[in-house]
Amino acid sequence: MVVLGIAGWAVAGVLAWMLVSRVAWFGIALIGVAILFVASRWQINDQNALPTNPTGAGHLYVAQYERQFARSPEEAASRKAYEADFNRVLYVVRTIGLALLLLGANMFIVHQLYP
């Protein structure tokens, strides 16, 4: 499992390096956008995601409501603690993504559009 993680990070690093070497600062901005996209998708889990429903049937919303609110107090407290810890990590990831987006866009405008 560790080897798979190392291989994944190596591939991500090579892709980021190739992107930045080809389009310079705009590549940094694209990496920031990708991080923000992954962070927004990462927040959607089995508790708050709804499947696509073309018919408009309401039973899916009822099922989601029951998953979220029909819990014992202990389950609700443990879920809230888990979400609080998860949101702390997600805040850091979003901050890094936003910083890369703003840095890349600013430097792209300053150094590549108007050299």
C-alpha cells in the first residue's frame, strides 16, 4: 500500500512538473484549480450526496434526511467530531489551493502577459 502511495505521488509530481515546465505560471494556477476541485469533491460523502434523479422523485431526499438526522445522540456527536476534524484538514487544503491559484494567476499576468 505504501508503494502504491509513493507511485501515485511520483506520478502527480511528474505531471505537475510537466505542466509547469510547459505553461510556467499558468500551470501553477491550474494546479491550484485542481486542488480546489478535489477539495470540493472530497467534502461530498455518503452522508450528503444525492444521486442524480431525472424523475424528480422525493424518496431520495427522504432517505438523505433520515441518514443525517435520524441518529442517536452518541452517533450524532461522533459524526460531528469526525466532521470537525475533517473540516480542519479540508480548510488547509483549500487554503493551499487558493494560494496557488492566486499566485499562479498573478504571476502569469505580471510575467507572461505583460513581460
